Amino acid sequence: MTGKGKAKLILEQGPGLKGSLQAFRREITFTRAALGFTSFLFAATGPLVILLSTANSANLPFETTVSWIFSVYFFAGLGTLFLSLYYRQPIMVAWSIPGAVLVADALGRYPFTDVLGAYLVVGLVLAGLGLSGVVRSLMKWLPTPVLLGMVAAVLMPYGRAAIIALVEIPAIAIPAFAAYLLLTALPRLGRVCPPVLGAIVVALLMSTLTGATNWAALQPAIATPQIFWPTFNISPIIEITLPLVVAVVAIQNGQGIAVLLSQGYQPPVSTLTLATGIGSLVNLIFGGHSCCIAGPTVAIVASNEAGPSEGRFSGATFSAFLWIGFAIIAPVAASIPRVVLQKAMIPMLGGLAMLSVLVGTFQGAFGGAFRTGALFAFLITLSDIKVIGIGSAFWGLVGGMIAAAVLDQTDFRQLIKRVRSE
């Protein structure tokens, strides 16, 4: 078989771009556009706050933050546009939220360009996994609870920051929490106004009323992205690459693919993995981190509310145009920390945005098999140890796997048996 023939077997074929724009105009409805707008609001609120919190904790220059925001939203929008039209499925590319969290600590210890060097390796690995077609086989050998135990520890500081804000800035945090809880408890209202968006609006309102904002610092401008040249340092490469690759493939892509499967689609797994690799390589040129296939936003545009499954891709396509437009005005988003004078507010909103993710992460880590391995992964990562220049997230995965093999032997034998049978 020729190389070209092998590539065709690995990279799944779709209906193609011919006639897709006409199909989009035919299939787009008010409901699908509304769902696309809702998915955009989800991506442009809670996840943005997490990115801003990471950039602030690393003391990145304003121009670098602008370029980072532009990169991850603009190219995710382009990726969504291409994939949703080519496959005519509600496929949405996004940037990795766990990825942004995982690199936060590294940005505090390594130069920004060294971290970009690690991003380059991650992008190459993802692209290689997509071209090889072995993603599913590799992921079968990594117990998901162990991975989630590590992720739970990485996310913990965000949840902690949200609670601390209740004491540090009660006039802002308590009303924001109340709005979040109300919109979460009332799902119908929450579909109109996502809980995190409601919390952001209330927090900004209370900040304005208490004189804790400086709206003059808002910068309505067009993004002028910077170009960065990665440098290479073995420590951040070892520390970041494995956890970030696993986070993208197993956590983020896995969620998005699972949602598509649950709605009766046949997602192109190998192509999506390759696309996240290529997208990650493009992102780093402008200072952005790894991209992924979104789970929550796919769930919004692919829901039954969108009508017949063959037309749901139009909601994702509509959302993609909004992502691209948002990227163009990235300076507005990046200037939010300058507007907010209470420094505890951004971490608080990031923590609120992370609460639902934390719940799912803890459930996945400790709700079934491999609980001991997950606990070791959690504790080791939470310890924030650093061995031979490599951070605790990597050692959490290593220690969790060893503990699972030794202490969760029944679960491990069942895993081996299942993988061999498949």
C-alpha cells in the first residue's frame, strides 16, 4: 500500500468543503445561532478569566497577554470553522483549560520562551499521535482516575482562591457567589445566562459600586499579535510535555469526542488529534498554548435543542465567527485586570469557573477504580515537590501509576485484561 493510501486510512474522510457554506446558510436557524452564541459566551467568560489569572500570576507583559489571547481564540475559531464545515459535524476547537493551569507554575520558574519550547514538543507529539493513529491504544494503558487525581491537585488553588475571596473582598465575592449559585440551581435561567457569566456581571457591578474598578484603563483596540521564538530547556520540556499531552488527549479531546459519540456522530479521532497538534504549533508562534477539542462547548451546540443532527454543525460554525471576532479585539479582554483594582477578584472568578470542572474531576478520580493510585497522584502533585528540576505534576502521574500497579492490583489486572482483549 502506498504512503498516500495509508494516510487515507489514518485520516478520516468527510463530506468536504464543497457546498458546505451553502449548507451552513440553509441549516442555520435562530435556535442554532443562539446555541452557538451561548457556547461563545461560555468560552469568552470563565475560561478567559482562568487564562488572565495564569498570565497575571506569571507577571507576563500586557502585550504578551494580548498576543496569547489572540492566538488561542483566533486559531481555535479557524480550526472550528474548517472542521465543522469539512465534516459537517458540530466540532469545536478550543484551548486547553488544564493546559493553561498546568503551565502556570512553570511560567513562574522558567522564561516564557522556554515554556514555548515545551509547547513545540507538545504540538509535535500531538501531530505524531494523530498521524500514527494509535491515540486510542495509548490512552487505554493510562488509568483515567490516576490522571484525574493529578489534575484535581493542579486545579485546587483555583477553588481555594474563590473561597479566600469571600473573606478578602466580601462586598464583591458574596453577591457573585450568590448569582453563580442561583443560576446553577435554576437550569432554565442558567441556559439563558450561564452561571459564570452571571457571576462576572455581578462582580463587575459590585466593583463599580464600591469604587474598585478603573474603567478608564480599558483598551478598545485591535490586536497586534507578537511573534515569539521558542528556546529549549530540558527541565520544562520534561515537566510540561507528558501532563499536557495527556490533558489534551485524554481530558479535553476525550470529552469532546465522547459528546459527539453520545449524539450519534462518528468523530474523526485521528484527524482531530492531528488538528490539535497543528493548532498547538501555530498557537505557540504568537505565544499561545496547546489547543484541543472542546467538551462543554460541543455539548451546547450538539444538544438535542439544536434539532436534526445533520444541521447542528451550523451552530458550531456560527460560534467560530464569534471566536475570530473576539480574538481581533483581544486588547479589550487583556485589559480587564487593569480595570479591576481588587486583585483577588480575577482569581475568585477563575475559581468559580473551575468549580464544575473540579466536581467532575474529583468524581472521576475517586468515584470508582484506581482510587489509591488517584490519591497518590493527587497528594504528590499537591505537595508541589520538584525533583531533578521537574515539577510535581509529572511526578504525580509517575507516582500514581506505580501506586496503582502495586496497591490497586485488581483494577490493574482488569485494565490489562481489557486492553489485551480489545
